Amino acid sequence: MCRLLGYCSRDHASVAELITEPGLGAFTALSQWHGDGWGMAARDGGELRVAKSPQRASDDPDYWRLAGQQLGDTGLVHFRWATPGLPVQDRNSHPFIRGDFAMAHHGAIHPQDKLPEMLPPAWERQLTGSTDSERYFLHIMYGLDARGGDVVAAVADTVRHIRGNYMPNCLNAILLAPDALYAISWHDPEQIPYASIREMGSPEDPAGYFNLAYRQTPGAVVVASTGWPQDGWTVLPNGSVLVVDRATQATSTMPLLPAVSPMRAA
């Protein structure tokens, strides 16, 4: 399980500018408990720039340097708390990239021994690591063709597939597409790991651990996980997708699970 932050800004902006230096300090402090690696992605024009590391973000000078740079107008940050059984390696650090898309995930999908069944064989062979999260991302990418490029429909198909065949506790994610940012909010309230959250000593309110919230200003939209000050932010409803248009920063919230037809066979 992890912490997420995504942004879509009218102009190029750094994470520090978007959430202020004190906010960056408070958000980065969460990596004390989510210390199994960090990653960033940002879109600069048509180029997707990515950096990631298996180190703890708060201890890594590269993280602080990049958080202070104007890397692009749309981006994400991820702190990893590795699912037990999945190794802490650079190849398992988020975000995961395919073409013009990048995604970071918060949550866990069980049982792990069934994970290789999630994707069609040709897509399973495209894995760069061993995580449930990368498979989640690739399943969305696989679904884009079946859905004619409709990202929300592909996400909904994937969530339905995972819910029907696995036991996910949370499928929250930030997905960067060429023309928009998508913040995916879905979790099972019955699967919140209260004991694990308390045992790790995090400042999180366990009941809100899986929430995503967002703030919209005239120049930007920022969406993030909980555990740091978010006064005035709006909680994204569980079971929805926040879509932020890259050109205008206009937002729309869409149901995650409309009545959709099954994805065509691979």
C-alpha cells in the first residue's frame, strides 16, 4: 500500500510550488512509513519524464531535487509500502510506463499466486517487474483497444475484472494520459487493514486511509492520499474517477462502474 499525489497545472510547476514547501515536507514525511521506494512522472509537452528509486523518498537527495523542479504541467508522485511477498526493487517501483501513459497504484490484490492469470499471455510477457500494480496498469492498457481509447471505460472493465476474480482491498491510482489526468478511487471498506496501519505507527486515520481528496485552484488541480494537512480539500467518492482535462484543468467526476459490456477476448 502506498501514498499518491497527482497534479494538472495550467503551466509547468513543481510539486513544491503546488502544495507549498511546508506541504511538501508534510507529504514527504509519509515516506517514513511508506519507505519502499518512490517514483515521479511528469509530462513536458509531449514527453513523459520518469524517475524512480527503491530508496526512501525523504532520504534521497534526488527526490528533493526533482520535487523542487518544474518538470511539467501534469505529473504524479508515489511512495511505496510494498505488499508482503513482492520485493523492493527498482523494477517494482511505481510509476509504470507504457507508451504515452503512466500509472501509480495504492492497494493490494490477492491472492498473489493467481496474479499471472490476470492478463492475456501476450500481455503477461510484457511485465517489467513482479507486482500486482503493474498488472493492474497493463490490464487497463489492454482494454483501451477494446474500448476504442475510452480510458474511463477501460478502467471500469479492469476494476470489474479484478473484483470478480481477486480480493483487492484498494485500487486507487493516478493515471497520466496524453490529454488528461485520471484519479481512480475504489476501495473495499471491509478490507481496510486497521491493525497494519496502527502497527506501523503512521499518523493516518485508519478509517480514511484509502481516501483520495482533491483541491482545485484557478491554475491547477491536485489530488492526493490522506495523512497530511488537506484542509478545504474535497474527498473523491469511493467508486469514481476524477478526470482533469490537461488543456483547461476542467474537472468531471464519473461513476467507476457503469453498466459495461465484457471486454472482447484477446
